[in-house]
Amino acid sequence: MLDRIAAKQEHYLDLLSTRQKLVASNLANAETPGYTTKDIDFQHEFLTLAKGQQASIQEPEGLEFRNDGNNVSLERETRLLAENAMRFQLVSMMAKGKFRAIRSALQEGRG
């Protein structure tokens, strides 16, 4: 059971890493003419994608294009950065709690 939980957490972290790279790329290309925003459907990918598979990168719908053909929204990307950081922090705290519980059980077993 613990292995299954750890695998899910690893998969979640992989998706967070993928999204972080996409957001960084979007921000880096915010002024590049013709560049279109790229992202993943985080929830869909987490629920359907098996560990080790590549997430499906897509162009989000509903973003406004500027005259130069670029549709990067700085507000959206900074919100996604903050959301990603919170998600990472949550998973990190959960993993830390599980390790503490295991360490505690091991220490009690020695006593």
C-alpha cells in the first residue's frame, strides 16, 4: 500500500514538474510573436495517465491573442506558478509526514 501511495506522489510530482517547465517556457516567450501558450490538463493527466508516460501538452482554450499572434497571459501564468508551488508544498508535507510515521514505528519496534 505504501508503495502505491509513493508511486502516486511521484506521478503527481512528475506532472508538477512538467507544468512548471511549460509555465516557464510560456513566460520566457511572452513577447515572442506567434507563440501560443502550452499547458497540460493537470487533473485529467493525474487520473488517467500511468506513471512513466508523457503528459499530453495542449493549447488552452479561451486565451486572447494579441496582434502579434501571441496569447500568453502573464496573470494566468503567475497564478499557475503559485498554484504549482502550493501543490508541491502539500505533497512534500504529506511525504514528510509518512516518513515520520515510518520512523516512529521503527523506533517503537526497537524499544
